[in-house]
Amino acid sequence: MNGATDVNGDMTAEKGILIDGKTLEQCTQSELLDSGITFVKKELITDLVATINYGHDKLEGLWLLDDNTICVANDNDFALIEKDNKLCQKILPGTETPEDDVIYSVKF
């Protein structure tokens, strides 16, 4: 997070850091920049859909295994969905594969 602004602020304050009376989450990007906040720089290192055909809704976990490998875990929301007022097995979109907990290891 080299060069990013530390926005931890006063951890005992009820609303945390305020900018013109607004919390950070309520501010626009322009308001944050105008107040002097520098964002974390980010860089795309892999596209999980293109690289491993990641078909889950979202990630639950992401960690660095070594200098060239990340691991990701999916969030299967208990592998259940509601359909016709019933709980059903969640199926990955575009497949017949039931949703399951999976940890992927991806080289970049």
C-alpha cells in the first residue's frame, strides 16, 4: 500500500473520519481526492474467469502463497438457493455442476 493514505483515523469516533460531514463511504471519488486522500494502487495479475474458468458468484478468500502464486476460495453461500419457495442445490451458471467449496491455486 505504498503511498496510500492511512484512513484508520480515530477508532473511537462514532463515524470515523469525516469529510465535510460525510463518512468516507458517503463521499464521491472526487471528494476523496480533493481532500488529499491517495488511493491504493492496484494491478491486475490474473483474470480468474479466463485463467481457471471461475464460475462462482464471488470470492470468499484470497491469499498469496508465494511470489508467483495466489490462492482463492469461493463463497458458495451454503450451496443453496431459493427456487419456487424451496431450498435447492445451487448449480454453477452454464453448467450442470453443483456449487461446492473449492480452493484454487493460480500461478501468475
